[in-house]
Amino acid sequence: MGIVLQNVYKQYGKTEALRNINFSFEKGKIYGLLGPNGSGKSTTLKLMTGLVFPDNGAISIDETPVTRKTCSDVAYLTELDMFYDAFTVRETVEYVNSQFTNFNMEKALKLLNELKLDPTKKVRSLSKGNRGRLKLVTTLARDTEVILLDEPFSGLDPMVRDSIVKSLLKFIDFENQIIVIATHEINEIEPLLDEAIALINGDIIGHVNVEELRENQGLSVLKWFKELSIKFEEGHL
């Protein structure tokens, strides 16, 4: 049981975003979907939420085909900032609570405290770092089997990134959830990962168990990804 992508192909205009991807995401694991901008990471997450659909191939979650309704059962943190500036932090959380039956308000309030967000502050007055924290609150507070995070560290300073990593560790159900983090900021998420997937130009060029990578090859995920990228560019993959 989990997420299965079978021969998934997606094209935007003349650009091939994904080229016949095959992969399975299992429950109880944290995956890093790694690659530079334009590699297909965001497209992969959107396909798994049902926000966009493949031109060919199939995607299923727990053996059920992904549809438009899937997004109500998947917690998805987009790299876009889509808050209402006139709302307070508390009003933002209450609004998201009104939109999803699986939203856990008690967990949301704990997350606000954990991430040191003032519920009375207007969204328009929040720094980019605090807006990033608020996005994480509204995502992690949902009780879903699948959590998809698209560039959760984008534009955030190291202190904010560190607090986000700690919050992920505290508020994730490691036994029952699938966590997929799409990012090019590899160092920050490496300590979290069970498995890493390298994606470049719409192709999966590598997949590795992180613990085995360290023990058997003595490599960090960043080093592994850099070596793969060089081989790919030289045409050796």
C-alpha cells in the first residue's frame, strides 16, 4: 500500500516535464525528491495530489486512482504563498480548518506554539520566514496518510530551516504516513531521509536507501547526488 506511479509521462507545450516515470512510495518512510529547478519535482507532487494529470500512465494511492478529489486526502505544501494578507495567523488556521475535514485544530495550535507564531499577527506583517512557518502549520496539522512538501526551505534563513526540520520530526507519524520532500536544499533534509530519488530533466537517474548509502559507500546524499549529476551530464547514465 502506498503511492504508485506507472509509466507517468507529462508534457507542458514542447517541454517534457516527466518521461515515463515508474516509482512506488511506501508508508512509514520519508523520501527526498532531489533535483535542480525544472527537473520535474513540482510536477511529480502535483500529479500525486490530483492538481494536474499525466498525459500518459497512471497514479494511484492505496490502489485508488488519483482524481481531483485526491487533494482533500493529501496534505500538500506548495512553494507558492497563497495566504490572505488581511487575515490574522489564527484566522488563517481557522479558515484552513473550515476547508478540510481532516484538519486537526489541536495539532495546529501546538504547531503555532512550537514555531513561535503569534496568532494575533496579520499575515501581511509576517516575514518570509514566518510565512514559511505558517505554511508548514497548515500542512502538518492535517491528519492524512500522505504529506507532500514542495521546497519547504525556499528563501528561508538557516535558523528557520532548522526549526522546520525539528517540527517535522515532532509532528510526523513515522509509522503511518508517507512524506515526500521535493527540494534542491539537500543538506537540510538529509538527516530526515529514509530514501533519496534523483530527478533530472524529467528522468529518475538514481534511487538509494540513505542508511545503506552511508554504511556501504561512505557517501552523503549530497555527494551521491553530485556524482550522479556529473555522470548524467557526461552521458554515462
